[in-house]
Amino acid sequence: CQEAERKALLQFKQSLRDPSGQLSSWVGEDCCSWSGVSCNNRTASVIKLNLNNPFRDSFGSFEDDAGHELGGEISPSLLQLKDLEYLDLSMSNFTGFQVPEFIGSLKELRYLNLSGSFFSGTIPQSLGNLSNLLYLDLNNFLDQSNQIDLEWLSGLSSLVYFNLGGADLSKAGAYWLEVFNKLHSFVELHLPNCNLPSLPLSFPSLNFASLQVLDLSNNDFNSTTPHWLFNITSLLCLDLGSNDLQGDIPDGFASLNSLQELDLSGNSFLGGQLSRNLGKLCNLRTMILSRNNISSEVSDFLDGLSECTNSILLEKLELRFNQFTGILPISLGSLKNLRHLVLWQNSFLENFGQLSALEVLDLSENKWEGVITESRFRNLSSLEELSLTIESPQSLTKDSINVTLLFNISSDWFPPFKLGFIKLRSCQLGPKFPTWLRNQTELRTLVLNKARISDTIPDWFWQLSLTLDELDVAYNELRGRVPNSLGFNFPATVDLSSNNFEGRLPLWSFNVTKLYLLQLLNSSIPKSIGNLKQLITLVISNNNLSGEIPLLFSNSSFLYILDMSNNSLSGSIPESIGSLRTLRFLVLRNNYLSGELPLSLKNCTFMESLDLGDNNLSGNIPAWIGASMPGLSILRLLHILDLSHNDLSGFIPPRVGNLSDMKVEPPKSVQHEGRLRVVTKGSERKYFTTLYLVNLLDLSSTNLSAEIPAELTSLVHLGTLNLSHNHLVGKIPEEIGNFEWLETLDLSKNKLSGSIPPSMASLIFMNHLNLSYNNLSGEIPNTNQFQTLNDPSIYEGNLALCGDPLPKKCPENGGRSPVPRGDDEDEDEHDKLWLFVSVALGFIAGFWGFFGSSC
């Protein structure tokens, strides 16, 4: 290669951080042979740098890639590469550094990919100088959201592919369509999750003659579907998913007769019917209409498709979470190419047995009833994935499920298919273990949860020599021993909860990353768990475990969720817990743990939920919770903190007001999932996949004294605050009206005095309040939210309170009622507001960003 360019590349390498050695081959004289470098065969000049991070291929990866990603400052020595046409720095980590202005001087660039690289700042205007650029991918390229304008785009007249997913274009909301309309060379335009506030209903000067792919998903559109879209007849793929589109699905989509992929999912106000005209989309291969409000039957649409003169090409049809009803029509059987059918949460009656090409069948969360025999599956010879779960209240116990669907499969039936994925939940497969699984030698996922199986797992199953991604046989009555013969891929999930297995648990494969053993174990925590060095999730709650917490987890450096709640564990919380640096959920509630909170918990800086309620812990609430140190945030990510029902003492540390995740609006996307039940007086709220939305602080029954710190009111997105059954004194903070999202407030059984702050009337979401048995005085506010809080028990035990809804009337002159001298400590439990939180956690990781286009 050219010597000047070799030196330039070495300078570029020297300026970067390369922890994984991605550029370790950059030695020697011939830079054209270096990894990621390509040269012109004739001139030996560098024309291509492909430095995509090979360790991360998506924006939603859970694993921390900090040990692999390129980072640091991009050296201007790249300007020496005069013929550079291709530059890919995607999936790197350039946090703290901006996209350099000089990139706009690489005049020969045809391809530029900076997606997922966490640059700081914004887009340099100089990018508009790259007039030869054909491909520009800036999808989620910034480390934080900054408003971006689009004026720099006008110079990119050759652009064919453009992706700006995740950028904040709210500043360009009034003119964004005009900007892109002037660049008529577009073939693909991706603008998902861009905070675009509006989709113009009319646009007369449309100039998208070449456009084949348009992705406008995950924006803030709040209108009907504009009809100018139906004039872009070149479209092959259109994604309008996860917006707020309204009205009926227009027949105008039928004019897009080249369309191959259509995604209108996640528009909860988009409804009406699927008309027969939509069946004219004979080139359609993928149609996703999930999470809308479409009603009636699907017959007209499918009948329309069946009239296509050429063979029907539809391969993927997703209709989950709508209001479809009726029997699936016979014309469904004409979809000979259909491979992926998802019908979650509707009211269909099945009729899918003729789909011989079907590979994925997902019928979950419908109201299936009756008996299924092998005849329903006899013709599904191509089937690879089967998912069928029954719509029912989610529960953690097998006895509360009303099973309405029975599998009655002959014991000598051999299925015509080889499944890789089976998920059957809340269906009756038992009482015998299903023998039709004995030829399913390609299984990777096996879920037979709440299947009413009362049997031993037969030897032939263990002899299938399966290597699984997931094994879930929880909530049955399975017996016998679990052998070591099963293998697991990485990562793998195992759930054996609530069965009657005997003997020791097997020595699990190191590849197991999530392990659930609820209602299964006796005596002590199995030592074999300590060998699982890749564990991310360990849930061993609701057992009869006793003794101290063993030092098993020092090797579990990736542990994210640890739940040992509802056991009989005793002793202190070991200091070794602090070695779990990645821990985000620690749930030890309802044991007999004693002693003080270990100082080592300070090291768990990513902790989001700390639930130590209902133990015998003592000492003060540590002042370091919520504290800030240079370069370190101590438990500031907590959004669930429960220390209730312990023997703590002292005061509420003001730094609790620094818990930053209780200050901000929850993210728009699922960060993690779990099962959580909050029971309050008169109501029960359950959380199954929205745990990340819960902000809770429970310090009740902990012997706390002193005043409620005003700093606590800075937790503006707190949803539940329970400080009841303590010895708190002083006034309720005047700033309590700052709790904008507060739904439940319990300050009962304290020694609070003074009046009820008027600002409390501004808590418009509050629907559960308990101020009983304090020393509050004066008139109960009667405006706004207090008009709905009219149960006298909310205020009883405050002898100096007056006004509705108490029978005691206030003096007509507006004076305050006299404050009694003695403290009324009536401990009548009749109107106690109990708060019970139980968490059994699962996990989906990821951060809000690009929900990839279906194209």
C-alpha cells in the first residue's frame, strides 16, 4: 500500500481505544492486508475501512460491550486517504467525542455508517458536503438525544439510502417532509423514533418516484392515515407502526400494488375492518397489524387474497392484540406460502390445519376452548415453531388457572413435523407426559408450563440428547430425579418451579444464564448453583430455605437479578453481595435477616430495585443511598426501594431525594420485565411486563423518627410512597405537591402535626391516601383531588382535623380547631393500609432506540 496512507492508518489506530484488539493485525508494511482495510487493485490506495464492531450486532444487546468496542478520538489523519469511498465505524463507542467536522472533507465517500456508535454532540453541518454519498446510516449514533435540524441534507443530492433512526427531529417537525421530498434520488428512507410530531394530511408536490422503502415507525403522529402515501406506487415496504394513527384502515392501501411488506402495528386507535379491497395486494409477503383496534372477522381480506391470479405470496401474517372474532375462514388454507402466523389475543376459532407450508404458528392468548386432537396438526409438515397459550389472569400458582383447552393426542402418534420451538402454557397436556414429543429431536425451546402433567419425565426424553435454549416445565406435578444429560446453549433459561422433583439438583451446564426454582427447594441453597458463572438471573424465592446466605455468588460476576425472597434465611446480608457489580435487582424480602445493611452494597452502582422488607434488619438507613461521589453514583438508579417492616431507626437520609430514576419519566420501551403485585386497601395492581414503570419507596414500620425531609419531594415521578407506622414528627412538607405521578400515599400512624398542605390537592393521580392517626389539625382541603378522597377513615385519629368527610365541622369563622395536648396512639388495625410488594423477576434488556423496520 502507499506509505503515506500506511502512516495515516497507524496514526488513526494510535488515537483509538481498542480493548479487544480489533486492529491488532495493523502491523507490517502492506496495509492492504490489514483487517478491515481494502485497497484499489490498480493504485493500491485505501478505498474501504470496515471497522464495524463484530461483538455487537444490534442496538438492544444486553451484554456490556465496553470491553470490545472501538472508542476514543478519530484522528484527522484519515484525510490522507484521498480515495476513501467506504467508512464503517458502526456499533462502536465514541462517548465523549463528537463526529469530527473533517469527515465532510472526505469527498470520495460513497458509504458512511456511524450507526450505534454513541457519538456526543450533534451532526456536523459539513456532512452536507459529501455530494457523492449514496449510503448514510446514522441510526442511533448519538449517546443522548439532541435536537437536530435537516438543513445540511440539501447537499446530499445523490443519496439513495438514509437512516436517521432515533434522532430528535422535533425541531424540524414543520418542514421535514419538504426537505426529503427535494432529494428525489431516495430508494430507502428510514426515520423511526425521530419524535416527528405530525404527518401532513396533504402534500400536493410529491416527488418520491424512486422510493421503495419508507419507515416512519415509532413517531408521534396523531392523525388519520394521509392519502398522499397511496401515490408512492413504487413502494415495496411501508412501516407506520407504533404511532398514534387513528380512524379506519383506508382502502387506499390497495393502490400500492407493488407493496411486499406492510406494518401498521401499534396504532391503538386504528380500527375498522379489513376490507376485501386490501386483498388486492397480491404481492404482499408480510403484513403486520398487531396491537390495533381492528374488529369483526378477517374473512373478507383473506377471501380477497384468494382471488389473486398469481399464486398468493403472503408468508407472514401477524394479527395479535386486536378484536378479531369468528372462525378462521377456509380461504386461509389457500395461503400456500404462509410460513408465519401470529393470532395472539383475539377471539378466533381455529381453522389452520391446511397450511402445509406453515413454519411458525402462534395462537397465544386467544379464548380457545375444547379438545385438540392430532388431526389438527396432521398436514402441518413444515411446522417448526408452535406457541399456544390460553388467555387467563396471570398467576404465580398452578391452581388458579381455569384450563379450557385439552390436548387429547394418541399415545402412538408420531407428528409429521420436527419442532425447534414449543411453548404450550395453561393447556392440559397431562396427566401423562406427552409421548408425541419422543421424535422431536431438534427441540431448542421446550415450554410446558401449567400443563397439568402429573408424571415422571420418561427416560426416552432424557435420551433425546437435546441441547436447549430454554426448558420451562414449571407449575406441574412432575416427579422423579432431574439427570445431568441435558445440554444447554449459551445463553439458556431453566425453570423447574413448583414441581415435586426428588434428590439433588443436577450440576447445571455453565451455559445456564437464567434459573428459576420457586416452590421447589427445601433445607439450604444448593451449592451447585455456585458453579453457574454465567448466571444473569437467579430466582429461588418461595421455598423453605433456611440458614445463612452462603458465599456462592463471588464467581457470578454477571448476575443481574437475585431473588431469595419468602424463605427462612437468617443471619446478616454477606458483604460479598457487594462484589456483584452488575446487580440491578436484589430481592430478599420476608426472611429473618438481621444486622445492618452491608457497606459493600455501595459497589452495586447499577441497582434499580432493592427490596429488603419484612426482615429483622437494624441500624440506620445508610446515608450513602442516593449520595454522589466523583465518578460514582451510589444506588441512584433505584426505582424500587423497600426496607419496610424492619428494626431500622434514625431518620430518612435527605440524599434519598437523589434517586434519579424516581425523578424522570420512565422510558418508552421495556427495559426489563417481571411479575409484581401491589396490594393496597380496596385495590390490587399487577405488573407483569411493565416493572420498569413502577417507582416505589416503602419505609413503613421501621421505627424512623425526625421529620420528613423536603428533599424527598424532588422524586417527582414517584408512584407509591409509604412511610406509615413510624415515629415521624413535624409537618408534612409544603412541597409535597411536587409528586406529580403519586398514586398511593400512606403517612398513617406517625406523629405528624400541622395542617394538610394545600399543594396536596394538585396530586391529580392520587387515588389512595391514608393520613390517619397523626396530630394533624385544621380544615381538610375540599378542592381538586380531595373531592374524590371522601372516606372518613383516611383522616380519622387526627382529633383536631375538621370538615368533610369527617363529622366534625370546622368553626364558621374559619379559625382552626384546637390541637389536643396528648398524642393519640390508637393502634386499631381496622383501617390500616397495607402495602405488599412481591417481585419474581424475569429480564428483557435493551435501551429505547430503533425498533427495526420489518423491511
